[in-house]
Amino acid sequence: MSKARFAILPLALLISGAVNAATVNPFYAGVRAGGVHYADFDTKDYTNGTYGNGSDGIDRDDFAAGIFMGYNVTPWFAIEGGYTWLGEVTAKYDEHHDLGKIEQQAIDLVGKFTYQATDKVDLYTKVGGAWQFTRAKGFGETDRDDSLIATAGLGAEYHFTDNLSARAEYQYYHNMESKPTGTDTKINWDANYYGVSLVYGWGAPAPVVAPVVEEVVEAATVQVEPISVTMPFAFDSDSLTAEDQARLEPIAQRLVNFPNAELVVIGHTDSRGSEAYNQKLSEERAKTVAVYLMKHFNIDASRVKGEGRGELDPVASNDTAEGRAQNRRVDVTTPGFEIQAEAAEAVAQ
């Protein structure tokens, strides 16, 4: 896989906390529409205690639609909730006359587990619970039933841009139920939703390319040596600790004292996990370090270059825990440069 490069956030990040919140916001929302198929009908007649499949004369398919919102806890796990209209189960006297209808709705709360198959395509599964509420009409009186049921699903998601994607998915709702008033029968069935979704996420900003600045070097110059720091990271983490921030102090002082100094941030991972996931995690680690220095020390985005190299550039063996810990890192560097002697003396003073 080629090394994916990214540019570190727009200049507006330095002057607006609101802009920064938008660029790192892990929330997403979407709408979905499709069909629903009803199956596995069971009935219990409370008058005589008999059971049956209760599926004769029932329209088994209808239209379904819903809305949802989610929060990306990590690149591979999200919490997602939403509302779905699951159509109507229609019981018939015959092909021309309806006996009654049962409207179905559900409010979901699920965990979403994602595997990044390619740069554009994710595969995912969902599992959790749903609060189902049905309303029977036409059996005698209108009646509503509510209960907590299990739900699970799977699907594929294609990313058009960093913010816009589409899904094709299937979701299973187990043991919907209704006991129409005016009857002595309780009905249970499963609902199988299938459809497509359009999703908008508040995520990473569009890449920007830092401008190349040509420097004019005067005859009376001195060489400023480079400074490098290696930042270790915990497994599957892209967070900075107070100790990490202290390690960055020499880098920060160099950037503050020398306005022409540049910052180069390169993220790495160990070999556990897929190559695509590790590539994305290495980029997130590099971005975390760069954003911290930019925000807290007022460093312009044009001075920052970032890159994620995933698992492709280890410094130790991935066969041991110690080696993998060394490979989970971000290399932070301010390259060496030449500066006029008078400017160097002023900084020293």
C-alpha cells in the first residue's frame, strides 16, 4: 500500500475553537429507506390455549424508512441509535378484503463494529436492542403494545468523501408482538429490514497543501541543528498524556523562537490489526501531536507537515511486546536550517 500523506488542518483552527470542534467531531447522522419482510409468525389463542403459525392470509412485505445518529468511539467501534418505521402487517379475509392492520415502529440502540476493507469501503455488523411499539387497527379496537426486543444487522458502507457515504444493509428485529383488543389472540413475528442509507459525518477536514516558502540565505549565517523527539503511544490509542506534552517542550520552544522553523510529524503503529486500519491509526496519531502544537503554541499550518506510515516502518521486531511498544510511536522533528547570525544572537539573549 502506498504511504498516505495528509496535511494538518486549516489555518482557521488556530483562531476558532468552533472550527476545531467541527473538524474533529465524531458524530454522524443519516436517513434510510427500503423494504421489510415479516416471517416466523406465532399465535396463541388465550381462549383454548392453542398455538399455531398464524401466517395464513397475511401480507408479508411493506415499505420501511428511518433516521439514525451515531458517535464514533474509535475508528472501529461506534454507538448508533435511531427510529425506524417498519410498515404494517395486514391480515386479510381474502385478496379483496382486509381483516385488520398492525403498524410497527422501533427505536434502536446498537453497537456498530467496523472493518475497513479498502480506503473507500467498510464492512460492519450491528448488535443491540430496540424498543418496539405496535398498534393494531381494525380488529375491534385500536390497541398499542410495547416491548424491548433484540436486533442485529450487517452491511457495507462506501465513502464518497471524508464526510459523505452510502450504505447497503440488512437488520433483523426479533419477536415483534401484538395482542389486538377485541380478540383472544397474541401474535409474534420477526421483521427483516433491507435497504440503503445516506450518511453525513462531521469528521476530518479536506486535505490542504502547505505552501513552499523559498528562503533567502545571507552570507553571514549560522546552522541551527535539528531536534527530534519520539512519542510512544499505548495500544490502539491516539491520545497524549501530560508526560507526552512535557516531552514536546523542546520542539515547541524551537518553533516559537524561530518563526522559520518547520514541524515534521510521522505516525507509526505495530503490526497488530489490518494494514488499512493501522495506516489510519498512524495518521490519527500524527494529527493529534500536530494539532496540540498548533493550538497551544500558535503554530501556523503552513509550517506543519504530517504523514502516517502505518506498520511499514518498524524500529524493532513486532514478535515481542517490547518491540511492538517501540513501534507504536510518532517521530516529531524540527529540521535543521540556516539563519542570519544577528537573528541567532537575538534568540540566544
